[in-house]
Amino acid sequence: MSTLTKGLGLFLDVVQQGSFSKAAALHDMDNSLLSKQIKKLEADLGVQLLNRSTRTFALTSAGKDIVEQTKVLMETLTQIQNIADAHQSEPRGNIRITSSINFGQQYLQPVISQFMKQYPNVNIALLLDDKRVDIISEHFDVAFRLGKLTESNLIARKIAKTHFAIIASEDFIAQHGKPTTPEELVRLPAVVYSNGNVRLDQMSISSPPDFDGYKTYKMQSNFCVSDMRTLIKAVTDGLGYAMIDLFNLDKPLSEAKLALLLTGYGLSTVDTGIYAIYPHRKPTKLVSEFINAVQNYIGTPPFWVDYVPDYKNSYK
């Protein structure tokens, strides 16, 4: 890659990441070195690209025009690299992956086991943590995120839709009855996921027959837990109901002696899903192959939807 092309790539990363520090972390380099590279690029081009202040920057008129052309250039270079990658015999190299604990254990580990057998020249490092890590500063190649995305400076690929369900044990229903409205439901004890600054104790529900908009209901939690397997076990033991995404199930609902509550209502899935996110504009062949392997393993729609018979008609 030429010095000019490399400089333009760094410039584009600064703009897309929104800061010098994040762009520097993306390339494992010091802020001061990155700043020097951008100044050298400006000198080579003979124009100022950025107006800098102490904590922020803004594109100049020339910078705006050049960043758009740089996007085209980088996309072209990526396409060329993809053509070359397609002629390689197989993926090879190192890949660092992170995800939540439950998703990693249930869905990533089986894929990794098969992937490493298929591609013996691949080395994988997997970090499972329910607290979100900064994939740029910690140099991860791909992260699997659940729910709503918050990192606008990263590239995301949606690999599964959200499939919410409100569940309770048969014993819980026998003791408390089966609620027929959200108001009745939230008066009952609930089991809630809570970890750090994430607390999932609210539900957005719309009512039949017109389903005109969603209303938010706060769950009455008598048990908070930071692990989804423990949450499911607590629900199975009758400690309360819970709202979960179906990927947290490891067996059909009937085998777990669990039942759906409030069917016929609508559960909001706006801006939610399961995503593979990565820091670069275009993932490497290795990252792409791994994401594809995960996608193929879970299926479209994902196989866990079959854990609930006729799920598509249960919630609107």
C-alpha cells in the first residue's frame, strides 16, 4: 500500500471513528504518531483536511470532498482484496472474538470447535463476558452483541432477529394464575436480569385488537441475577416470570416445563437483534468466514424459534 493510500485510510478512520484516540487504537498506534501521519498527509496533498481544537475536530471543505473520494477508493481496494482472498485455499491467521457468556457457550463454542478442525491454520482467542468490552482498544476482530447497538462507530451485521417471550413455570401459573393483561402480569413477582449498569426490568407491550403503539411496563422483581442460565433456572423453580429472548433456551419450552404468558399481545423488538460487529470497514476473509459459520449454525430463522411451537402466532 502506498504512503498516500495509507495516509488516506488513516484519515478516513479518524473521521468514521469520530476521534483520534479511537482511530489510533484501531491501528495499535499512539495518538501523537497518528496526528503526525495526518499532518504529513495534509502536507503531501497541500490542503488542510481537519480543523482541530483541544478535544474535537471538524472537516474542512477540502476534507469533506476528499473523505468521500477516499471511501470510494477504500471500497475499491477492499473489492480487489476480496478477489485475491477468494483465490486463497483456506482462511488462516489469528482471530480475537468476544461475546456474552451464555451466547458464547451455547452457540459460539460449537462453531469454534468445527471451525478449527476445518481450518487447522487458524488460532482463536475467545473472551466471554456479559459486560461489554471496547473491541477497538482491546483489539478484538469481532464481537457478538445482543439487544440494541450502542457503538455507532462500528460496522454491524445482523445475524438473527429478536424473539422475545414471557415465560413462567407450570407451578408458578398454578400458584398465581395466568394473567390476561399486562397490568395483571406486572403485579406478579418477576425474575430480572441485572448486570452492572444493565437492568432489564421493563417490557414494551402493545394490546389487541389494533396494537396501536407500545406501553412500557415495569416488572416487580423479587430476584435479580446477572447470569441467564441462572435466570432460566429460577423461572423453572417458580420464583417468578421473566421476559427472555428465545436464544437463551437450551431445550423446547415443554421439556423445561415452562409456558408462555400474555400470548396474543405484541412485544416490541424495535432496534434489537443479534449482531456481529467489527471495527474495520470490511472484515478480513477469516472474520467473514467465521461470521458465516455462526450464521449457518444458528440458521435463518434461528433454530431456537422451534423451541416454542407456533411462536410466530404467539406474539404480534
